[in-house]
Amino acid sequence: MAGSTAGIVGVHGIGKYNYYLDAGRSATGAAEAMRLKWDRYLHASLGGQARAYFSEVAYFSHLLAEDEGGDDPRRVAAVEASTQRVVAGWAANLGFGEHFTGALRSFTGWLLTRLDRRSAAFAELFAPEVAIYLADQEKRELARRTVAEAIRKNQPKVVIAHSLGSVVAYETLWAHPELEVDLLLTLGSPLGMRNVIFERLLPAPINGRGERPKGVRRWVNIADKDDIAAIPPALASSFTGVDVEELVNLDWIDFHTAEKYLGCPALHPHLRPFLG
């Protein structure tokens, strides 16, 4: 369901390539399947009469997938090097002190033996997708263009960005200052993760600080206390213009899913003014 009646554009996080495959390799089909799910997740939390909350979920996961049949060796090498940096930096943010000196495979094996099952599964998704986004500038620009087109087409009052989607949304809104939204709601955001994402943002932080995109009137950040993607969970220490931050306790197993975040009561007071 399009546009003005819903008023929210979503930007998804990691691990959503299966939607593309299930839709017969259709990005449009994947986006619609995600929109329907996100509507259900939000409605389960807000209650009342069922309705469309999301105009669209900007879908870009297929753009970050590894190319089938091989790729430019230089691009592959860049992504592999970036994946090494992501894994090492992410492990450091988790508090693992061992310096990364070995090959990616051996280090990843070392890391995963020290993580529980939920964290290991998360790592296998998080590192490659983040690395591809950061290392492959062509794919990075395509992902941002997809988000920009969704915002431009739907003209939402609210953008809800989850996980890696918060990074894509942040960079998109900076790259397109003509796009204006009343509320940017980031959920489980890794934007502040040092030596992995923060220093590599576009635009680059100035004097160790990022800033709320100019077209965003209000920025609310919500993170689960155990979310190993949202390290640190608070963004105000790294970004100027974060209006509200809330630390929540979603679930010790489902610490990062969009379903848990969209079902969180902490979203309610921030969304209610826009729901009519």
C-alpha cells in the first residue's frame, strides 16, 4: 500500500537476502514481503485496528550479495580485507583483547569458539554484509540510491532504520539533504562502532563526532542492552543531534531482530504523533 496514508519508510538490516530469493529474485517482491511483515510486527505492539504503517521497506540486500560466478579480483580482495577489519574490530568492541594477526579463516574460527550460538550466527551475517557495504563503493552507492528513491517517492514523516540499515539511512540522508523527515528512528544501530563503521562513515566524522543529517528534525535511538551489533548502544557520545536514547531489554536470545525492536513499547511515544 503506497504512500501518504502510511507515512513510514523502513530500512532493513542484515540477513535479508532470502526475501529476494523467495520472491523469485525480485527486489520489488522482497520489499513488499518485508513491508507486510514489518506492518504485522508494529501492529502487534501498537494494537488497535490493523492498518498499513509502512509505505515501503527500502530493500537493498540483493545489492550487497556476493556476485555469482566470480567478480573482479581486485574488488574481491578489497572485500576480503574489509571483512578482516570488520571481524577484528567487532571482536575488539566485544572485549576480546587478542590482536588480530592471522588469516581471516583462522581468526574467525578462534572468535566463534568463544561466542555462543546466537552470537556466532550473527557474526556470520554481520561481518560479510558490513564489509561489502564499506569496501565496494559501487554497491554502497546503489544501496543508498535505493533508500533515497524510497524516501523521495513516499515522502514519509518517519524513517525507521534497523541494524546496518541505520548506516545506509544515515549516509543516504547526508548525501541527499533535500530529503526531509520529521523523525529518524534507529534501532540496534552499529553507527558508533569504533574501528569498524564510525570512522568509515560518509561524510567522515569531524573531530571524532558525527552529526544528525540536516534534513532530519528529530533523531531517536533505541538499542537492546545485549545487542552485539549496537556497540556502543548509546550514540550521543559520538553524534551531535541525537535527541533521545533508550536502552531496552528485548530478549536474551532475539537481541537484534526487527520483530523484537518493532514490538518494543519504547517506540510508542515517538511514533504515536505520526499515526493519526
